[in-house]
Amino acid sequence: MNKDIAVIILAAGKGERMKSEIPKVMHKLCGRNMLAYVLDLAASLRPKKTVVVLGYKHELVAKSLPKNISAVVQKKLVGTADAVKEALTKLKDFQGTVLVLYGDTPLLKKESVDKLLKYHIENKVDATLLTAQMDKPAGYGRVLRDKLSSVSGVVEEKDADDFEKDIQEVNTGIICFNKLSLEAALKQVRPNNRKKEYYLTDTIKILYTEGKLVDGIKLGDLQEALGINSRVDLAKAGALMQQRINEKFMLDGVTIVDAGSTFISYGVKIGQDSVIYPFTAVESDVKIGKRCSIGPFAHLREGTRVADEATLGNFVETIRSKIGAKVFAKHFSYLGDASVGRKVNIGAGTVTANFDGRNKHSTVIKDNAMIGSDTILVAPVKIGKGAFTGAGAVVLNDVPENRKAVGVPARILKK
Ligand code: UD1
Ligand code: CA
């Protein structure tokens, strides 16, 4: 545990620019809400304490928090300085470095924050900003530097004049503070700006004017600084996060034929030498074994478990299903609430009719069964080992081991 560091995560905002009923930090990238990524980052720093500031629909957000995280509710969302003040009420006994992270900046990496913390602590700075150089820095606070090029303040875009707007060095929102300096500066923040908000970024000018040490270090990869304010930003950040996920799979031995059209959620597991073909979506809580072939155009949804060497081809959708080793389901199929044994062949157009309008029911298909094209398996139903269904069969009753069922509704053939 890093005893000298406490993390504050600001996540109270509604996110007006998202135009949403859902709190901004609950919007998802790659199947996971953006706050979860920031919480992971905070945990990776092993701080003494992490405090999350909640506001808009705080009950909803609080439910998603791990148990060891403390939360405070900011009563009125009057700005980032006020949010930090609220968080400090949970850090009364703490002395040391306070790191402020924003809940809407999920791409930030641990290495960058480590670098910031190291610089801040080693040089005994009062406030260190993580900054980024951007060609078109629209929407971000601009970093002001004095004649000696020391950081002297941050001006928000709304309050910036034309010269200040031309500044390309921006505040990423991530700031390290010496706790005592932060507390002293917060007392002096006033809402003298166009938004009439208490800006955390005003503490920089306040500390600078008092002769305190303020500084900034630049982020190497500016994509990490992407703050999500609108759904346009959400899509941009989602694409970057997807790229990270896909690259990790490729480096771990999974072939992704076209990473740009492959959508794999956070936390999915895929074994070595599996191949994922284009236009495939793999959602959260899916595990795929080794040497599988998935897609093109496959859709694997939550609770899907695919054993080694299975093939799920084009337009195959699965949910809450176990797919055994060496199963072939090569063409358009829906497998929901199904347990499919080893070496089963699922013919084109096979559908598990798992929903009766009220409840979901399961389908069990045992090893080596051969499901004919266009079979409808009306669940609950069991297909025995080595059993066979004819093309177009509508199976209402269980089919015993090694028997054949054909027709509508399917009747079991005498041997
Ligand atoms: C903020 C920074 C800006 C920086 C940018 C980086 C300030 C004043 N401005 O601007 O310099 O370039 O982030 O992305 O800090 N929040 C609260 N309570 C509030 C207001 C906001 O918890 O009362 C939270 C929001 O939920 C969000 C974060 O603080 O997670 C930042 O707020 P936001 O309104 O998105 O600030 P920006 O305008 O993006
Ligand atoms: Ca923001």
C-alpha cells in the first residue's frame, strides 16, 4: 500500500453534453462503464484511500463501486473545486499527496500516472499538472506559463481570450497536490468565471501567486488524455480502448483478421491460436478456448463458453451457452441457454426456441449429435448422444441416444 497517496475521483457530473438520463460515468466502452477503468487505475497505484465524488443519480453509481471504495455525495454540482473539497472530508487523517483523477478520462495509463507521482514527490511540488500537447485542443483548459515558462495557471476554454485559445498545451484534469497546499488554495477559489463554478484548476494560479511550487509534466501519448464529454468522444475513446484490447489478444497469440471490425468486450478470454474473423462481436463474460474459429459475423453474448477447436461461423449468435470441443456451427444459428456436447454438428439455420413468452428454457445436445439444417429445438428439450434430426424438424420432445427425429412436429423414427 502506498501510504502517502490518496486518490480522489471526480464523478458527480451529469454530463450535460451526453444528452442522457444515465450518469456520464456509467456509459460504457467495450462493455464496461468508464468509471470502472478509472477505479482500476486508482487501485493499481495502491493508495491509502480512494474517494469517489458522486452527484447526479448517485445511488445508481454507488451500486457499481467496489466495497473498499468510499464515496461522498456532492450536494450541488458547483464545480470541480467544490467536489474535491467534499472528498477531503473523508481524508481528514491523511497527510501526503492527493491525486485527483476524473471519472470521464478512462484511457489514462498507470505508467503515466506513476511518472507524474514520482516527479511530484521527488521534487516536493505543491501542485503538478499532467498536461498534453494538442493540435486542436477544443474543450480543454489551457495551461498558462510565465516568461520563464513555469506553469502559472490554467484558463478554461470558455474564459480564455483569443491568444489563450491558441495555446496547445492542455490540462488533462489529472493533478497531484500536496494536501496542505490543496486545502489552503481551495479556500480561496471563487466562482468568477462564465460558468459560475468553483474550478479546481484555479488552485494553480492561487498557489503560483503565493510563490508555491507549481509544475506540469507532459503526457507522452495524448490519446490517454481524452476526456469524454459527448457521445462523439465516447465513440472515439471506445475505438481506442478496443484497439488496446485487440492488440493485447494478438500479442497473446490470438489471430484477429481485421482488428478494425472486431468488437471484443473488456474481460473476454480467448485461447491461443484461435482465429477471429471480421465483423464479429464478443460481449462481456465470454470465454473462448484454443484453436477455435469464430466469425465472420458471429455474435457471442454473455455466458457463452466455447471449448477448444470449435467453429462458430457466420451469423451464429450464442448466449448463456456451453459449446463443446470440436463443435461445428458454421452457418446462421441461434443457440441460447444451450449445452452442446463434443463434436456436435449444428446444421445451418438451427434455432433453439428458448423463450416461451414468459420463461427461458434450456436445450441439451449430447456428444456427436447431428442437428439437421433448419431444426427448431423447442426448449426444454434434450437430444441424446449421436442422435440425428432431419432438415426442418421442429423438435418438441426429447430425442433418445442414436435415434432420428424428423418432421413437424418431429416424430422419432423406428430404428
Ligand atoms: C475539466 C477541466 C479542464 C480540463 C478537462 C480535461 C476544470 C474546471 N476543468 O474540464 O481544465 O482540460 O477537464 O478533461 O476542472 N465534476 C464533479 N463535480 C462538479 C463538476 C464536475 O464531480 O461539480 C466531475 C465531472 O463528473 C467530471 C470531472 O469532474 O468527471 C470534470 O468535469 P467536466 O465538467 O467534464 O470538466 P471539463 O469541462 O471537461
Ligand atoms: Ca470532461
